[in-house]
Amino acid sequence: MNEGRARQEEIYLGGLRGRKPAVPIDAQQLERKAQKKMSRRGFAYIAGSAGLESTTAANRESFERWRIVPRILHDVSSRDVSVELFGRRLPAPFLLAPIGALEMAHRDADLAAAKAAAAEGIPAIFSNQASVAMETCATAMGDAPRWFQLYWSTSDELVESLVQRAEACGCEAIIVTLDTTMFGWRPRDLDLAFLPFVYAQGIAQYTSDPIFRRLVEAHESESLGPVTPRAVLSLIALARRYPGSFSSNLRSRRPIAGVRQFVQTYSRPWLSWRDLPFLRERTKLPIVLKGVLHPDDARLALENEVDGLIVSNHGGRQVDGALGAIDALPPIVEAVGDRIPVLLDSGIRGGADAFKALAIGARAVLIGRPYAYGLAIAGERGVREVIRNFVAELDLTLGLAGCTSVRDLAPTNLQRVG
């Protein structure tokens, strides 16, 4: 497998015919171009982080402290970047992270991302806050791998329904996101007084769920509150986005009742280790905990017989001043050993970052904001190019470091500085 050279040749030879990549290769240019394509609100939501955004900065600073130490005169003419996760062989150690309200990036939203992941053979993790129902994305993906991210809501009945739907549409793991039982303090969104979910963006998994719809029906008769010009405009916007015809939504109270129900249902700050058996009893799929940063939590996860961990600070979106994700990785890998796979999320901006995470002990990494930016710029094609660029850089970095397989990477391939 020589994905790096193949991608280079495709780009360089395309230049002879006047073709350039659909999305910028450089991470900063990718973000800047996406910003020009997106609305102010949409970009603020996807790009923004908590507080002073120091955790997002720490993610990048911590990656910079880990330096690759190349070795020379090794035969690296053939390289293998494939990995195995939960019994499935993947062509590369990447997954698309769950990102909510992708309709703010592109009208095709999660469907375009799912198709791109399927085309490249890597798992898409369906967001609980998706703009497209998981069944629609699963149908478009065929037999390609997909996982489901679960936000544990206030309704256990809804949790059970979402998990059953994920199993029915072929998801191969349940990712329980644990660092977002409340929204972090996000100044970019607060300054705009904007949260996509209250405008019925990013709630497709809910509005397509029979349990959630039943909960909504119970509240449709409630008062809408004071009628103001702004409230009327908001109701019109909701009527356009909420499932059903525009005219029927305007006549009914369902859209506003649905948004209210989401707000009441979404957050569960009292979630604890005691709740995990409920999920284990209701699914045979691997359960992976996302948001782990402390080795003691990794040990507790082992005691609770979970199947995998994702080291993540939610891309800096939840706690300002938190530890950079890759700095949290070594003690967690040490605590877990080879008993369950550990993945890394937060701060990955290219294949060289993935190399570092894999060398420390991660089994795979999640691509987050970069693919959302690719989506904003060029839809499905943009997401595919971002994935291919990450795989290509990892492949070339692997060979140039004197390695032939990601499975052989070890901390000795790195040196920590500073």
C-alpha cells in the first residue's frame, strides 16, 4: 500500500491538466477557506471552543512537543497503514468523528460525510446531534463500517430506542460521549446568542425517533409564550426545518414543542458509572467511552467491562484550560495495556499527528473539524479529499521515518521535547 505516492501523483499530474485539489492541503488554509463558505453562525459553532480556547491551543502545542525521530536505510518500499478494530480490518487508522449540525457546513450534511467515509473504507461515527437520520446515512453506506455516538439523555427509554436503531442500521459500536453532559461555556456561540438545536438544526436523530415523537406530542398543547416579531420569525424558520410540510408546521405547535422537548431531554449531568449496566444490558455491540483524560477513569472503565476508550477533550469545546489530548494519552495507554483499544480524538490536523498518536499507543485517531471544513468547501468530494490527504501523509511519514507498518510503531519513534 503506497497511498502517499499515489495521492501525490494524482495531484501533481492533475496540475498538468489544470486541475487542483478541491480543498486546501494546509490545515490553516483549509479552515480559512471553509470560513468563507459558511455562515457566521455556522463557522462559530464548528470552529469555536470553550472559554479563551486555551484547550484547543493546548491540543496543538502538545502535539508539537512530541517529535518524530526518523531512522534511515530501511527498506520502506512497501508500507501498511491498515488496522483492526473490533474484528474489522480497516484500510487506515482513521474514523470520522461525530460532529453535530453539519447542515451548517453543507446542505448534504451527514449524508455527504457518510458517503465519503464509505468510499474511503473508514468508519463514520453517526452523531447523536446529526442533521440526517442514521437510517438514511446507513442505507447510503452499504456494507461500509459505521459507529453510533450516544449522548445519554434524561430519558432512558429514548436511550434504548436510539441504541436499538443503531443496531438495526448496522452500527458496529456505541460511542458514549461523557464530557458533554452540559454545554461548555462557548463565547463564540454566546456572543451570537445562537445554538443550532433550538432552531431545529442537528436534531434529526430525535425527530426521527418514535419515543421522542411521543414525548413531543404530550407537550404540543403548551403555550407558545409571548408573541413578538422575533418569535414569529423564529417560528417560521423552525417550520421550514422541522420534519413535515411547512404549512402544517406553521399551523401546529409541533416544531416549537419538539425544540422544547430536545432542550429538556438532551442534558443529563447526573450520569454516573452506575448507569453503564443499563446500556450493557441493552446492546451486544462494543461500548466505547469518549472523553477520557485521566488514567483512573481508564481503570474504572476496565472494571466496568467497557470495550474501548477515546482519549478526548472534545476538541477543546467543553473545558477551557484542560489537558492537551495527546499529553493525556501515555498514562491511559499504560493503565489499559493491551486489554482494550484506545483511540485519540482532539487536535488531529494531519497524518503526522496520527503517526505520533499511534506511536504512543493509540489504535486509531478521529478526524474532526478538518473534514467538516472539507464538507463546507466541496461537499462529499471535499470530505473524501481530506481523508485521502490524511492517509497519504501518514503513509509517507511512516516510510520517511523508516517504518513499514503502523502496527510496529512505538514510543521509541518519538522524542518529547520541552
